[in-house]
Amino acid sequence: MDLSGRKVLVIGLGKTGTASVRFLAEHGASVAVTDEKPASVGDALKSMAGQASVEARAYGAEAVEGIDLVVPSPGVPPFSPVLAEAVRRGVPVRSEIEVAFGFIRPPLIAITGTNGKTTVTTLVGKILEQGGLRVFVGGNIGEPLIGYAGGSQGDDMVVAEISSFQLQWIRDFRPRVAVLLNVTCDHVDYHGSFEEYRRAKERIFENMGASDLAVLNADDAETEKLARALGTRVQCFSTERRPAHGMFLQDGMLVRAAKDGEERYPAGMVRIPGRHNIENVMAAVLVCRDCGATPQTVLSAVSEFRGLAHRIEYAGEKKGVAFYDDSKGTNVGAVARAVESFSRPSILLLGGRDKEGDFETLAPLIRKKVKRLVLFGEARRLIRDKIGGIVETAEAATLGEAVKAAFRGAAAGDVVLLSPGCASFDEFTSYSQRGDFFKKAVKELPDD
């Protein structure tokens, strides 16, 4: 992509937007910026003082005037007045990963899915690094791809978590390996429908060729149709069946079926709870073996991996009650996976800011696995109207009150699980801040 002399508008000035401005300016573009929050523009321009000459524009349809390329930050919805006007005028819209891709030299591994993508991205990076490769891990986590594209790029491989927001606006983006872990209802408020959300996720494969590798979840009902439509090599993973090419679970072993025979790994090497993490590990193994990691390296790296903060993370114990932080579980699919991870009686904390989640689909699982619901935050009444009363249900205005209510209703041997199924923005700035608050609230509960 030739950026020299082009008039580019960057929408949104968080970490990705700011990195995009720097990159575009360094490559000769004339950059304008806009943000729904004017203070964000001022803060970003201060942070870039002396690094780039940037024009600030008011947030609205008029911001597109005279622009010949728009680069939206992840999370800027298609219905924003700026993006909507760009589309109406036929101004090209390209995501940050699309711009970055044209400048990235190392082979790219791209990982997406509703749930598990941060875990798999991190684990793939660890396996490849343990195998002796220099690896950049980033994208939707850590450093944005466009920030990496503007650096020295002294790595053997790039491993990137990719969101549906980023895939919405690609054109030529083509990873060497792409993974779609799962697709469950999420971000309907952004994409408009579940079908559009799935379509955005599947775009990760659209430019891949016969020599590239697509890794798919064979337990997803849409996988077979998708696999047939791809013009690339396909490997699948499954905990329920045996795919012709890929990995499956059999008699306590993770089995990789390859042309030259089978590889077997003990399921006990997976030290993070939940059947979904068996799936995550299988996806990571398929990627890394295709990229040259040895079975010995895979076994060692997976055995050492203890998971991520805020993803079914043990948060402490009080009076025999175990607390787990799954604040990253911001959609209904993630909640289901977290609840299924425990055999002990569970008290489930649900709430925050709703993302049009289909909470009613949790009803059978709640009846089977959950002894009590504590609903909190902005969405508590909405969730109550959908599933309240299926089991004993309490409500709390804040997460702090919800933790205390859960503890009051718990008995020794119970699990209190924060898996909110909602965004955090009613009370917190991020899921990580919410999870940190939860862990602090648990620590402050009385010991006697």
C-alpha cells in the first residue's frame, strides 16, 4: 500500500489509533484524526508531540471531507457517523491490520474466535519461542500489528490475535496460518446480527492460498461447510469426533493424525481447567507442529503453561469457598465454558453492560450446574427477566455488593465464579480492571 501523499483519517485514538497515526505519518501520509471523545484527541496529540504533524477534526460526517482513506480503530462500529459517511461517499475503509499487513515481512499466524483466542495466541508464541524461534506476539493483545510493522521486525514469526472488528475492514490481509476457534453469539450490537458477526470472523481465510493452513473447530456446526469452501489446507480439532486431518481426544490422550502416522500427548499436560482449554491446546499444537515445533517442545511448553489472568483464574479461598475470576468471559459462550469447568456447586456472578447476549441459552446449564445466581450492574434486571428464578437469584447494584452477597450464600466446598457475560463499562474501564477489583474484594472478605 503506497501511503505517500494520501490524506488519511484515523478514527479513535486509543493504543491502536495512536500507533496508526505514527505509522501513517512515517510513511508519508497526511494524517487527520477524530474521536468521539474530544479529550482523547488532545491526549493523543500531546503524546505524539514532535513525532507527527496531525490535523484534528470534529467527530461527525464532515470529518471525511477531502479524505481518500479511512483507518478505524477496533471497536469503532460501522454505524458511527464518520464510518457511515465514508462508506456512503465510497471512501476506502481499511483496518489497521490491513494497512500493517502490506509492510510485515515475517510469516503471519492469525488467530480469531469468540473465546480462547488470547489463550491460544499466547500459547502458540510460548511453544514457538521454546522451540528456538524469535516470535512477536501481539495484534489485538499487546502491541498492535501496525506498531510492529513500523519497527525493525527482527523476528522469525508473527503471532497475532485478530478480532472481528479488525476483520470487518480487510481487503488483502493473508496469514500463512489462520485459526478460527469457535463462533458463539457476541458483538451483535456492533455487527447488527449473529450472521454478520460470523461472516466477519470467517473473513480471516478469504485471501489464503493452497499452501496456507486453516485450523478449524470440527465441533462447530458450520465447520464442514466452511472447510469445503476454503481453497487451502485444512486441519481440524475436536473433543467429540475424529477428524481426518487434525487432532482429537481419545482415552485421555490428545492425538494428532498426520500423513506419517499419529502423535499422542497426555491430556494431563493441559494444566488449565475446562474442556474448552483442551480445544485451545489442540489448536495451538496443530499450528506449532505445522510451523516446525517438535513434539518434545510442544509437550514441555504446554505442561508449563498456567493460563492467563482473568480467564478462570483462581482468586483465593475463604472459609472453604473457592473464588475464580473469569472477568474476560464477556459473552454467553464464555460463561458456558467457565461453568462447565467445575464439578463443585457454583454460585455464578453475571452482569455488567449488556452486549445483546442470549442469556436464555444458559438456562439448561444453570439448572444442571449452578446453585445460585447473583446478578449485578447495569444489566442485572435484563438478565433477571431472561433467566432469573431458574435457581435462587439475588441482585446487587455493583460488583462489590455482588461478591459479598455470593459469599453470604455460599457454603464450604462451593465455587464462586465471576463470569459476567457482559462488558465491564458500566462500572470499570476494562475486563482486567474488573477482575483486579474482584480479586481485591475476595481478599477483603472476612476469614472467620
